[in-house]
Amino acid sequence: MKKLMVTIAVMAVVGGLYAQQNDTIASNKADTVSPKQAMELQEVGISATKPVYMTDGEKTLYNVSEDPAVQTGTAADALQNTPGVEVDVEGNVTLRGVSSVEIWLNNRPANMNAEALKNFLQQLPASNIERIEVITNPSARYSAQGTGGIINIITVSNIKKNSFLSFGARGTIAPEVIPFISYVYSDRKFSISTYLHYWYSTSHHEIHSESAMYDNSGTLSSNMSSNYTRRFREDQIGLFVNATWTPDTANTFYFSGGLYPQWTNFGRVDSTKWHEYLYHPGDYSYWETNRSKSFVASGYAGLWYEHKFNNRRHKLSVTASYSGSGYWMNGTILRDYAWNELSDRDWLQSYDYAYHQTYTSLDYTIPYHPNGEIEAGVSGNYTFNKNIVKYDTLVNTEAASYYVNDHLRSMDRYERDGSFDAYVTLQHRFGGLTLKGGLRSEMLSLNLDYSNSSSHNLQKLYWGLFPSIHLSYRTKNMHNFKLSYTRRVNNPQATDLTTYRTYDEDSFSTGNPDLLQAYTNSVEAGWTKYIKKFGNIGVNTWFKNTKDEFSTLMDVCYDPYFGRMVSFTQPINAGRTLNTGVEVNVNYQLKTFMSIRFYGNLYYMKSSFQFRDEEQAYKVDNLGYSFRLNFWAKLWKVLEVNASANYQSKSVSLFTTMGPRYSIDLGLRAEFWKHRIAIYVNVDDIFDWNRNSTVNGNPYFNYSDTKRVSWQARTLRFGLIFKFGRMELESAQAGQGQGER
């Protein structure tokens, strides 16, 4: 904490010195301003920029293009500066601590699987993002599934006729190297933006874990202590294209597409001390090596058409999109037991995975009054997943050695999910007061087939109605108030409902056929004040009450196949959950050369669930907080300095405690030759504090691990960028997905 206070003090001193320097320069030039310069100064004085943060109805907007402190980063870095959003070391995005958040691109669902989306966010430059919209309590206009809200990344902006070219390279000492080239062209009717990169990276994980298992009577069954070392090498090519054609004022066509093949080499070395006490007592310590190579081919394409009738507020839009990926992996695993050579294992593994998703929607806007409009729409979604896993175990005999298929760990699984949704919303403005209500209908069909175990196949159908109401009020002196209520749902996936057991060498996972839908009633209220010559101050509070909250149980049981106690994971309904909190966002901008931002979040979560057959319910109470302090200044018109301090307190959920995370980052950026060349250097986690620790407090299964990831620990990032063309086109580079004008 002492180092943190020193860093904050340094931020303030740098800002004060530069403010004094800026005033001195201004006073020295005051007597030498020409009439032409005076006219230019007047023009600068009346020009207005958008605030970095603002509210618009049900949305909180983070105008990334107005935030110079994040321009050298990626979309993942920009998300870290977005109120309520966190991105962990694995690239997972949460909103106010909830992971079931939807990611949209340019007002349409991203429709990418989890891994493809992580890669996209880690590679899309923040300088190509116009703004990020956070919808913590979505109206009936948006899907009711998930309780985490929606994050909408907007990359398309209005641009003038010209072209813009940039190229360069980014990298880290991990090492990671990303050369790229981007081109944008636009005229009155047509625009196109492209982005091409090659990504080479290596990463290093160090994980230490300890566990102990107990039987139902509390007798120690076994304990383990493991040290893992994992290394990755990844090569990826990414190509993104976005095009807009407006033949006339009534019609607009948008197209977007992307393709990103990736090659990965993976290696893991595992040293485990393992003692069994209850079943087959003995020392089963071992060394294990894992080597694999994989290839992933992912891509997406989307088309959006919009027609505006004579009344420009009267419009029709149609969307069609496709996303898909294929994953192929082959590897070998060798396990060498220290004291029992007969138990040594040698097996081959392979994965064949395919993902396909299509999405279509039709939306219609009817302006029934100058101050009111009705929106209605329907959408359909179809998803297909193929997952073929094959394990072959080496068998040694006196005559020969050969591989035999391990039927227990091999699997042929196919998922087919379809949904059909419809909604209607009505919005009316009464001066500064806006009232918006809506109702949504959603139907979801789940189908799961196991070719190797048809008894675990299932079909499931869900349907429900979900109302919403939003109220906002804006005063003339820029006070903004909002109040909203929505009802949302979290539906199980097909694999969550099956009793099929997916085995690895020492544990298994299974579904839960009794899993219920989780319904959430959510109420939010907020106030934001925009202050001239200062910035903005905002306070938001929320209350969520969820019935049958989803959670993952990590427990142990006796498994006859292993002949001992083993760990397993299973989704469960954790009972009724209360989630409430308050967040504060303060943004101070000193003219155009310095800004200081503070974001703080205080939250409370309470839940209870019935564990096994115990009489008393297991209760979870968690009071947590987080904050982020950002400082940015521009010195001598060419050098930008940015620093940030981040802290996330420990969090508690079902038997699981995540340790606190904290770091201090510092960066420098300089631009030369009339902003045509940019160079930057960033140091993430200066004091090498960043660690991930997890503790599982199940009375029958004590588990803990500590993880260090090379690209999230103390890391130096650098970049060199060349830019040619009209600067106003820069923010439109690599626009992904469909956008609205």
C-alpha cells in the first residue's frame, strides 16, 4: 500500500509540474498572437469533445476514441477501463463480477465461441474502437438470457472522403510480436476498412496446487501436492474486413467478415506427490509430461441491410450472420510413477471439434408520435457443436506393444440448439423525461446426442416472457437520473443436464438433470452529473434477486472405476441469491493535457444452498470492493504519460475463495513527424504483484492453487506505428461487425 501511495503522489506531482509548465508557456506567448492565430484559438475554444464517460438511456458509454491513455492497448485493455468490467488473466470478461455477460459488436451479437472471442479482444487495437456501451440492465430489446448484462463494442464511425493507411508492430518481452497493417477508404457512398496481422507469442504458466480428500465420515482418504509448468507457443493470422455501401438516403448495406487461423504448440511438466491412506494405501507420486499440437480455424461473416422510409425515423433492418470454428489437436501423455512401474501410463489423445452458428433478425421501428416510437422484432439462432475425443492407451505384452482405445475417456458428442425470440418496446419522451417499456418472448430448444452412449441423449424446451421498464430524466444543467427494472433468465446448456461422465486420469465432470432455470429480478438506479471544466461524477446502485442461481460444485465421491475417492465437478442450483452494490465513477479532465479517473465498486452477495443431506443450509456472505485509479498527461505536445493502480478484493462463492489481485502499470507514448510516427512503451505490473490464488473450502475436499501467468505478471510492452492519410479516419480502422449510423 505504501508503494501505491508513492505512485499516486508521483502522478499528482507530474500533473502539477506540467500544469505550471503549460501556464508559463501560455503567458510567454500571450503578447505574440497574430490575428490569424487568434481566430484559430477562438475556433479551438468553441470546439467540444465528447466526455470520456456518459449515460444515454439504459447505456453507460465509454468513449474510447476520446481517451488517449488507452490508444496503445487492445480491446481487452479498453474493457479494463470500462466501468464495472474486469478481464482476468485468462481473458474472461465479467461485469460487476458476473461472467454470464454478452459481448456485442456494433449493435449485433458477436456470435463467437469463447476462445475465438478471447483472441479477438486480445488482438483488436483499442485505437480502432469508437466507444464501448455497457448495458447492465438490458431492456426487452435484448436477449433475456444471462444475468451479467451486455457489452457492446462500437468500431464504426462517420468518416470523410479519403483513405488512411497504418502499419507497424506491437510486442512484449514474453516474447510476443504482432506486425500489422490496416487500411481505410471512404467516400460519400462507400467505405471499407481492413486489418491484417500476424501474431507470434510464447507464454509460461507456473501453478502450485494442494488438495486433500475425505470420506463421508471425515477420514482422510488422500492428499496431493503438485507443481505444473506449462508453456505455449501460438502463431495466428488475422484478417478482418468491414464495408458499408449507401446507394441513396433510403438504403444502407453493411458487410463484415473475419478469418483467423491459429497454430499452437503446448507442453506441460507435472511433478505430483500423491499419498493414498484409505483405499489401496501407498505412495503414488509421479512425473507427467504432456506434448500436443493443435490447429484452430475460426471465422465469421455478417450482412445487415437497413431501409429508411419517407419518415427517416420509420425504418426496417434485416441481419444475417454466420460464425464458425474448427479445432484439431493431437498429443501424447507420459506418466511415470516413482514407486510403481506397473502403473506407468502412455497414451495418445486427439480432439476433433467443430462449431457453427447462424443468426438472423428482423427489426422494425414505428414513430407513432414526434416524441415516441415503437420497436418490434424477431430473431432466430441455430448452433451446432461436434466434439469427438479419442484416447488410446499403450499396452505392453511380451509379444508386442500396441495402443487400445480407452472407451471411458473417448467421446462422440453432438449438440444442436435453436432459439426463436420476439420483442416489442414502446418509448416516449416528455421533455427531459423518457419512459421505455417492453416485453420479450424467448423459446430455446436443446438437443444432445452421444454416439457412444445413447442412453445419455436428451431434448429440452424452454419458453418464457420477460418484461422490462426504464425511466430516465435529464435536467438542463446536466444532471442525469435513471431507474430500471427487468426480469432475466439463465438457461442451462445441454451438457449441464446430462448424467454422462467425462473422465480424465484422476477425476471426472458430470451434468445435473435436475438443474432448473435461474430467474433474476433486477432493479438499478443511477445519477450522473457532467460538469464544465471538470468532467463527470456518477453513482449507480443495483439490486438483483436470483432464484435457483447457477454455480459449480467441486466435491468428492467414491468411484468404482477408480476404486478410490476422486474429485468431480457438477453444475447445481445454489438456491436464492442476493446481489447488491454501489459504484462511483469520477473523471477529472484538466483542459486537454491531463486527466485523472477513479472508479470504485462496493458490492455484497448473499446466498444459501443445501449441501448433500446436511440439515443446515450452507451460507455464503461476501462483501467485496475494487477500485481503479488512472492518470494521463501530455508533456511538451509529444510525450504522453499514463499510469494506473488497480485493486480487486477477494471474492467468495460456493466453497470457493478467490484471492485479491492488485497491480500498478506505467506507460509512455511519443508521436513525431506531425503524428505520423508513434512509439510507446508500457510496463504492466511494475512490482510483479499479480498472482491468482483459489481456495476451495468444501469440508470433504480442500483444494488450493496459486497461478502465475507470464503475460500478466511484470511485462514490458512496446510498439512502433506509422500512419499515413487523413487522421480522422484512424478511429475507423478494422471496424468489425455491423454498425448503425
